[in-house]
Amino acid sequence: MLPLPLKGVSVTQRFYFSRTIAATRRRFLILPSFFLPVLPAASHSSFATPFAAADAGMKPPVPTKIEHEMVMFGDVRKDDYYWLRDDSRSDPRVLDYLGQENAYTDFVMSGSKTLQDQLFAELKGRIKEDDISAPLRDGPYFYYTRTLEGKEYVQHCRQPIPNGEGPGSVHEVMPTGPDSPLQHIILDENVKAQGHEYYSVGAFKVSPNHKLVAYAEDTKGDEIYTVYVIEAETQNLIGKPIVGVTEYIEWAGNEVLLYITNDEIHRPYKVWRHNLGTEQADDVCLYHEVDDTFSLDLKASESKCYLFVGSESKTTRFIQYLDVSKPDEGLKVLTPRTEGVDTEVSHRGDHFYIKRRSDECFNSELLVCPLNNVSATSVLLPHREKIKIQQIQLFINNLVVYEREDGLLKVTVYGLPAAGKAIECLQDGQVVEFIDPIYEVESVDSQYNSHVLRFSYSSMRTPPSVYDHDMDSRVTVLKKVEAVLGGFNSSNYVTERKWAVASDGTRVPISIVYRKDLVKLDGTDPLLLYGYGSYEICIDPDFRASRLSLIDRGFVYAIAHVRGGGEMGRKWYEDGKFLEKRNTFTDFISCAEYLLENKYGSKEKICIHGRSAGGLLIGAVLNMRPDLFKAAVAGVPFVDVVTTMLDPTIPLTTSEWEEWGDPRKEEFYFYMKSYSPVDNIKPQNYPHILVTAGLNDPRVLYSEPAKFVAKLRDMKTDNNLLLFKCELGAGHFSKSGRFEKLQEDAFTYTFILKALDMVPPLES
């Protein structure tokens, strides 16, 4: 269910692996002039790799039907595959079935091994394997991550700054390269990952005095972490590991850690204080959230003076704070628990800054209050109906506001008075400007005591680029651009923003990219349409090097920014949830129809793709308009909505009632049933479909996509491909290694090419 694609992923990891969002803003964005030569145009025939007669000798698995009825409000739902759910994930019957599905998928795709290998080589060939991130000045060191040739994971490194601590400048560079004897490797994930099928570092936190590091690792993909504290110089372990926790960890001084644990349904519900050198059993619980519709999170202020514990549902969020200099005093209330009011806070000087959303201020307002009187708030930025305050970032002399307007982020820098002086309504902000018509921009960790703002920027044709912006001089300097090897040239690509009209007249934005020398826009081009549309998450038009393997084969790639997401502000989200959820699906259909009507593709060559809640979107539209699409990819899809939402023992269910509704109430039950993909499968022709899952996924149980596939096999009336691939050693985010992820991309792209008849005809 809950996707949170960025959760537990550092900005550096996002930048290097292009896993999801990268972003940047700049006053005058100038594209680098050192791109490699243009890739020769590819004809469709150049990649028509022959396939074997794939499924001629092997039939798809037919799971056993075991009658199971569920009755609610006099309505009977039959689920013959309910038995596939196994909380222990060890039932031999279940594992055998998943193994059969994987074997069938491997067999069907075995004839495409040459093409998969070719695609993987392309994907890997675009990566500069031995590289470093843009070094970040922090205290007396430059910190960065490094990737090595042939290695799956990163190294966490640092080098001393010759002139010691200071604010730095936009022109500052690390004086020595990554092979310098001054480089010190703090943590090598490649070493730690040995012996594990899955490995992920969810948090990497350096102590204030830079002597210790706390990091959280997950070796299953179930997002249950173990925290280790090590000496930064020697890597010696300090005390015993802290086990069974979330990735939320923060330092409260140099001797104390705060962390959060989950309850039995995977809900972050307790925050703890741990003194180094003591037993975990002796840790002090600072707060216990007993309301099972609320979950906890933890973050440090930019000033590092305070830690903030947020407790939130989908509509309400309140904040408690801890003074890092007085960790034994525990948490204090900063913003009260008020139904329908959502707050986020930070700190500078003598004031807390509060971003506050309510029913009246649905796009948020920005408040400020003194540290010694948190109820005495005043407005810095008022609420505006058309502009959503998405994020703020504080510096010792500046405030940076990220605002979303008409579907895109803008970034405004404000000067602030010296600490101790009165803060009045903000005026005369500097707007950082961008040149692409559509783009993604995102904050990056910056030095609080500096005048340098660091951010990341990309567009669908511009690789992720890290910039430093001097907030005094307004000079912007490119610090790092993700290298894209293999002849990439951004000038070969066109990006566009178009608007479809939904069935109720709402204009829905679409982001589009294609290669201008290959795409004809005459209705014959292949088209891949992506969608999400839940949790107020913004799927911004970012860059993915992996997409080039399709775009350079003549694909048009498009993102439908449907309601339920947050791209167009809070109302956009509200109009795509609860009893308005069907807008998400009809918006997507309208976007597909717009693209087809305007010759961006055709029904014979359109594939749709979504993951998690985006997989729900794919499942729903497949039931509603299977005639509209040639193929579909549903990654870890949330497709058994009613059954899951009726079961509070499943991870995340209780906190999701404010997203989807509570089906224990009749109105929500029947509305959710009207679109739940598993409940709406019927005898009809469906497109070619690929469904994926992760056995250890705590967000969408593997049994949901498994049941979806089993029921589809039983009821669909066509001979089109239906493949199910379940990763038995991974969770919601699939495999963990960077090359392993490219192998998955190559597999998915091969399926798409096969399904769109861009290889020899499919066997029945």
C-alpha cells in the first residue's frame, strides 16, 4: 500500500542510482557542454531479436481453488485463492506455487535471453561505474559516497578539509581526488553485503563531533533494521547493535541516540532514547503512540539543536521536540494534536518555524514562534489557493521555500534578520529559475551555517545535476552531473507538458519525452504511459538513464499526473482519495485517450506501467478499459483493496483508513469494491500483463499480486501473456544491488518489447 519510494534512501543514493527522484534549481541553468556524441538512430528492425517458441511446451500454473467466502453488509465475496496468504512466508504450498510461477515466467522469457542480455549491457554501459557523489562540507570533513567498477553497493567516505571548519563557498572543491591517501572509507556496503541476498543501508548518521557513525541495515527487504554504532576512523563497533527498529535514528549529542520501533503491524509507534554503552533493554521510551491510525517519524533540525518527533495520520500531524543539549528532559509538545491540522517544524536562532495545513489553509501557511512561547505564532507566508508550500529549508541567514504551482516546483530564497531580531512577513524573495518546460527539483543536505544552498535538478532529458547556489551573490555553480555514457546527447530529446481533459472537465497534466529524430507522432510510435496517483506523492518529470533503452528505440514516454497525487496541490490529492478515488483511474484513461487521439501512440503499441499504489491504478484500468491497452506492467501492486482494508492485522492497514476509507462502513465498502482490481476481474479479453512481487514486502503482501494473477488466469478469455515474477529474497523495492536493478529493468523492457510486437510475433 504505502509506497514512500524515498523512505530510507539517502539523497546521495538517489542521485547515483537514479532510483527515483533527483532535483535541482538554478538561477541560470546552463547545460554542460561535454556530453558525448549522439547515438546513431536505431530502426525498429535493429532490435527485432528472435524469440524462442516460448510457452509452446509449458503451461501456466493452475493453483488449487479452496472455497472461501467473506460476508459484509449482506454482500458475499468469494476468494478461492485466500489460502495464498501466509504471514510466515514459509508455507510449502505457497512457496511451491510461487516457484511454479517463477519457473513459468523464466520459461516463457527464455527465448528472449539474447535481448535481455543486450538491454542489460546497454543499461550498464551508460553508467560510470567508478564515481563519487558531490562532496558535501560538514564540519572539518568533506563527506561523499563512492561507487567502484563492478560493485553493487556504495562506499561511505570522507576527507579532511585542509582549512578546517567553515561555511565554504560555491566554488569550493575537494582538493584531492577519491584515490588520495587522505580518503577514508567509513563504511563499505559491498563488504557488509557479503553473504546476504539483499542489503540496504536505510540511515547513515555521523555524530556531532564526527567521531562516531550510526547506520541502520536491512538484510531481508522487510524494512526491519539493525543499528550499528562504529568509530568513524577504526570502524570498531561501539556497544551492541540495536535490533528490530526502523530506519529513523538521530543523534542527541555525542553519547545518545533516538530511534523508533514498530508494533506488530509494522507501524512506527514508540520512540526510544539509547545511551551508548548501555543495553537496549535499558533504553527509555520517550513516547508511545497508542492510536493505531497514527505513525511516528523522527528528524533533526537543520541547526542540529533540536530533534522533532512527528505523529501523523493522513489528515493530522502534531510535533514534539527534544533539546539536543538536554536529552534527559525528554520530549515537549510544540504543536498540539488537533484533528485536521498537519504541521511540520524546523528551527533557527530564537524561533521555531511551522508549516501548517488545515481545512481552511489546505495548501499550507508558514508560521513562526519564539522558543519560549510556542503558542505565540505569527504568519510569515499566508495561505494561497493556487500555490502549495511543499517544503522549507532553513539556514543561519536565509529561508528557502519550495512551492508547487501549476504542477511544477519553484524555489524562492528569502533573507532573514539576525537571530534575536523580530521576524516579519517575508518580502522580496529571490526565485531560482529553470529552463526546461518540465523538470524535477529537490533539496539536498546543505550546511546550516552557510550561505550556500545545494539542490539537485533533472528533467526528462537532463541528467540529475547537483548545484550550489550562493544566496548572497546569486551565483550558481554546477558541482556534479550524473555521467550518462554511450553517446547520450540531451539535444536529441524533446520534453513537453500537455493537458488531457478528464470526464468531469478537469485538466490533467501529462509529461512527455521522446527522441525527435526517431518519433514520427503519426500514431505509429510505441508509447509507455506511467501513473501513480496516491498519498499526495508527486511523480515529477525526472531523468532515468534506463529509459533511454526504450526512448532510443523510438518510444514516447509519458507520465500521467492524475488526481490522488500532489502535483497540483492539496485539492488534487483530496479529489483522488476516499469516495473520489475513481477519479485517479478515469484521469489515467483520459490521459491515454488524449495521447492516442493526438498521435503519440496507438492501441497496438501502448503499454502502461505503475508500482505499488500505481499498481492498483494499473489493475483498476485494466478491468475498466482492457481494450485501450496492448500491454501492462504492474509492480508490487496493491490490488486486493477490500480484503486488505478489512484486516487490521496487516501492516499499514489501520493508518490507511484515512487514505482509502474504512470498509467496515457500508459506504466505503461498496465504493472500494467497485474498483478493487481483484474484485472486478471478469470474463473478458485482457492485454499482455507482467506482475511482480517481493516475498518479504511489508507494504504490499505478496499474496495480493499472487491472487490477482491466479484469478486473472482463471477468468480471462484471451491467449495473451500473463506473467508473474516474485522475488523470493526481496521486499517492496525489489533487489538491492544497482546492477541487479538494471537486470530487472532489462527483463521488464524485454517484456514490453515482446508484448508490443517489436520482436517476432508472440506465441499463443
